[in-house]
Amino acid sequence: MPSPATSSSSISRKFAWLAGAVVAGGLLWTTGWYVFATRVETGLPATLAQFVGPAASAECTGADVRGYPFRFGVFCETVTYANADEGISANAGAFRSAAQVYRPQHAVAEIDGPLVLNTSGLALRADWQVLKASARAVTNGLDRGSIEAQNVSFDIDGSGLAQRFALQAEKMTAHARRNGADLDLATYVDSMRNDLLPGLTAKAFAFEATLADQSSLLEIPFIPLHGPFDAVLHRLAIEFDETSSLELSGPVQIDADNRVSGTLELTISNLQQFTELASGFNPEIAGLFRQFGPVIAALDTKPDDDAVTLPLTIRSNLISLGFIPLGQLPAF
């Protein structure tokens, strides 16, 4: 029978082996983590170049990799993107990301504003209180991604706009995902207001669409969207209050010059209330609805419900409601 001293010595040896294995494992993990982090940091310029392609450039200034021991994340003081061929440049504030070691294909990030975007026909400045993003990666890019922002503001100016346009919202979410060869897009906005049409506030805004054969927008390298392509507008809705709303849906086509054409359905809930609201931000549109009220009612394609559903036609950015011209979409 082993003596108590022998048993105690055996337990001590096992404990020492276990402690040694834990320490050795920790050292190996730590060494491996920092070696990998160094490789990520030194290889970041090449990785960004692969993401944006040879025609563009992207930079993460003050790059640092953090998250030890169980996360990896790239941190940047500022982020920039430029594509001279497309006439596009953009820059934003600090960028912070993180992915779990055991789930590296799923990453989350935060970005500080403002975002300044310039194109050949558009200048945009966006800012926010908090902006969070998440993405799921696959071998050739992203499978899907989402953005959520609080207290968002946009200032937009461009050659295709009659005047500068400002927009504010309490909350905005945006989503993109591959759907076979197609790309599904969705954007939702709460409590939207603007200074172009001071009388217009919206309780909610929703945009849902599918771009045919455009899933490549989530592939590496990134290539900006160009026409021609087809799309299906599942829903573009503005809810003004509890009873008044506008909703558009239908197929659209974008040509090689990025002009829009399509035959859509425009559904107006509470036409009388909408006309009163319209008089506050666009008396001309309100006057058309009052003048052609009986004709508009006759154009209703779904007379059995409480809303008015009308055919809205777009031809190379020119918009008409039946035979009533409504204006032109801005060109970019």
C-alpha cells in the first residue's frame, strides 16, 4: 500500500505537469496570436489593394491589430478610398473591428463620422452619433452585411440637384445580401426630416429592392455599380403619419447612362390627407392633385380598397402619372 508521502508526491507531480502544460499552451497561444497580428498589420496595404482592385486605392492610417487573447480586430485612425477612373473619393473617421478567433468569418465594426463622399456629379457629407456594422465573409468577398446608425444627418449637393439637400433621421438600418446571382438591398429609416421640403416629415421610410445579376458588388475586388441592369423595386414607402403614406413598387431598368425607366404602381393611402400634406411642401404637386382629382380617381387600378393605386411611368428619368407630368429624376 502506497504511503501518504508517496501519494502526495504523485499528486504534486501531476499538478506540476498540468500547470506546465497550461503555461506552455498560453505561451504558444500568445506567440501565435502576436505573430498572426503582426502579419495582418504588415499585410494590410496589400489586403486593401486586393479588396478595391487595381483601379482604386484604400488606406487605413494608424493601423493597429487588437483583441488579444480571443479576438482579432483592425483599428484605423481614419479610412480613405479613391477611384480616379470613376471620379470617386471618400474618407471617414476612426474604424474599429473585431472577430472571434473561433468565428473569423463574422466580423463587427464601428465607424466614426463624418463620411465625406465626392463623385463627378455628387458631393455628400454624412455624420452620426453611433454607426455599427456587421458582415459575414466567404472566400470571394462578403455574403451579407448590415449597418445600423443612430442620429444620422446627410448633406447632399450635386450638379443634378436644383439645390443643396439636407436630411436627418433618428435611426437608419441598411442591409445587403447575395441571392444567387442577384443582390438584395433594404434600407429603413425612422423619424426622417429635411430642409428641402420643410413641411415634410416622415414617421418611417422603407426601401426594398433586388438588383438582377449584381451579387458581384459584394465580391473582391469591389467594382462600382454601373448600368445597364434590371431591378425589382419591391417596396419604396414613406409613412407620413398613422393614416397617410406613399408606396412605390414594380420593375425598373437602368441604362448605360444610369437613367431610370420603369412602369410602377404608386399607392397613396388617404389621398385627401396626402394632398393637404403636399400643399405644405410642394404647392404645385398639391395643385395638380386637386385639379385632376376626378381623373386620378378614375385611374385607380384597385378601386375596391381604401387606398388609391395609380400607374406611375418613368422614361429616361422623366416621371409621369398617367398623362400628368410630375418632373424629372436628378442625373448622376
